[in-house]
Amino acid sequence: MRKLALFLSILSLVWSADAPLTTMHGQYRINFYDASQPTSPSQRAARVRIRQDFNTLFDETLTTAVRFQLNHTNDSLTNAQDVSGNDVQIRHAYIDYHPNAASIWRMGFIPVTEFAHDLLYSKTWGYNPLALEWFGLWEVWRGHAFVAQLYEDNELLRTDNMTHYQLDGAFTTTHTQTTLSISTLHIDKAGFYGYHTTAALTWDARPIDALTLGAQLFYSYSDATLFASPSPAQGIAATARASLTLQALQMEALASHATGDTQGKGFLTPMSFTKTNSYWGYTGIATVTFQTDTGFDGHSVHLSNNGHGLSALQSRLTYALTPVDALIASAGWFGNTRVNGAPSTVALDALLYGYHSFNRYFRLDVGIDAARLYSGLKPYHSGVLGSTQAITQTQDAFTQIAFFGRVQVEY
């Protein structure tokens, strides 16, 4: 008791009611997998990823947030490094200011918010640019905007960068939300200069507690000066989704279509130019889930197969065996793409995994994914800036099978 009293007396000297309050959140994760490859032995690894957040509340108007990250490790004998040779890095760090109840301002390295179901860009996947972001709320209306500097090359030049401008407006009722989003990239990289713009209309509804519905319509236009061939890229895309929960069973379905052509001059998203990814689909190889976003995620595609067009049908079933155990099964067909010399089918993918929660913080996931991938596949990391030809890991179709698992503490 004396030691406790002494500790409390010392604490009272360095802390007062006026001192800012700091809270911590974190993810401590180990991914492990054995994934077959088309032209090499299977890829086997265990990777650690650690994220530690520190959030400081100064008063009801001002907070700061910072997240430190050790990315996927492959060197850990003494001091851990990630696959790129980096040590601990800053994932995001920003100031959050609430001047009044109707508005929020953020500035810094921000996980910027997206209103189109992760189809334009994805803060969850790691889209954390240097940005100034604003939110506004007025009864049934919601506004959102940001300007973000993605790349800054020579600081003496104003036109050798990539800048993202975003504007969203949402109207909400008791059971629906309708959002109009305009996303524009100003690009001047490697001699390619111009603008890419995507417009998205998103409708989400929850007519009853057990049922959610959604539909989206997109249009994109990209200047010809962003490509090697002298014609612009433009196209449309649409999605429809539904989710129904019946006691322990949740059923989900997603249908999507994006226009394209053999030159890759169809519908495109900002991610096509930034070479980033998102968790937009239900499968584990042709699209990625949280559990499969690790060393074997390099074959996943965007909504449009990077301008070559894509139709996709995906479904997912989640069955809660107990309050702490569940099985998840999903499948997807990806096709109707247009690449010279390649079949129209891009991929067939099936995923099965289960999880067990030891407690509210500690969880284990284990599963298997099998996918058939075809030569018209253009993975997300290939990008489109300056080139619109399909890039594949091999010219022949191949099957990839991945056994995977994840242990994670998240709080």
C-alpha cells in the first residue's frame, strides 16, 4: 500500500486534469502461408506485421493521431526489417480539429475516407497521403472533400507531381444513403501529363435490419496524354450488392461490370494510376481479403482489370458455429475482359476459411484458397500510366492454391 501511495503521489505531480489524454490501439499480427507459384516452388513464409497507434485528446475540439508500422517482415535475427528493408515507419499522422459540431478538419498523413465501397481508393488498404480533409454535417446532408499530394518530385517545379482532389456529397434518410463522388487526379509523372476523373453515384439501403442493398454507377475519363497511344480512356461501370442475415447465417452477393477494350482504354479508377489496391471483393487471390493480403497477393485485380473491362459475379456465406467460431466460404468468376490473344475469362476463385476468437482481442484464422488465373489478367500493381498493355505473370493459365493463416491481437 505504501508503494501504491508513493506512486500515486508522484503521478499527481506530473499529471493534472489539464493534461492531454493519450490512448493506445494496436494490431499484432502473424501471417503464415504456403502458396503455389506458376513457374517456381511454392512460396512459404511467416510474416509479422505490427501497428501501434497513439491518439491524444487535448480538448473537445482537438486531437492528434499517429500510427507506427513494422510492415511484413522477412529479416528478424536481431532488429526486424520488412521485405523492402525498412524498419518501423509512420503509416499515418494527422491533426483532427472540430471547430464546431457541423465540421471537422484534418491535416497531415491521413487515411482519407472513401464513400464508394473501396472502389476508388482505400484507407483500409493503406491510402494515407499528405492531405487536407474536411467533413461537414447538416441534418440529412453530409459533405466531404480533400486535396492530397501523392508525389512531390522537384520542389522547384509545380507540375511534376501527382495530386488527388476529392469531393463527396451524401443525402441520408431513415433507411437509405445516396452519395455523389467526384475524384480527380492531376498527373505529371515520367513525361505523362494530364487529368484522370472518376464520377460515382452510390446508393445504399437497409429496408430491414437483416437486409442491406446497394447499387453504384461510375464514369471515368482519362486524358490521352497519360498514355503511350494518342487516344483518351473512358468508360462506365456498375455494381449491385445484397446482404441478408438469417440468425447465424449471412449471405452476400456482388455483381459488377466495367467497360474496356483491347488497348486498356476503358473504365479506370484512381487506383489504376496509383498502383494501390483495396478490399473490394469477396475472394482471396483474384481479389484480396484481410487474411490473404500478404506475400501471395500479387495477382489481384481492380474493378475493371485496369481498363480492359471486367464482369464479375461473387458470393460469400458466413456461418457462425458458436459465438466465437465461424466458417466463411466465397467464390467468384471474373471475365468478359478484352486482351489481344487472351481468353475473355480472367479468373475463377474459391475461398474457405474459419476463425476462432480466444477472447475479444485475440483471434486465429485458417483457410485455403484455390484460383485459376488466365493470361488476360492485369494485376493491380502493374498500373496504367504510360502503358495500357496487359501484364501477366505467365502467358499460360495456371492454378494457384494457397494454405494460409493469421494470428492477431487487435485492440
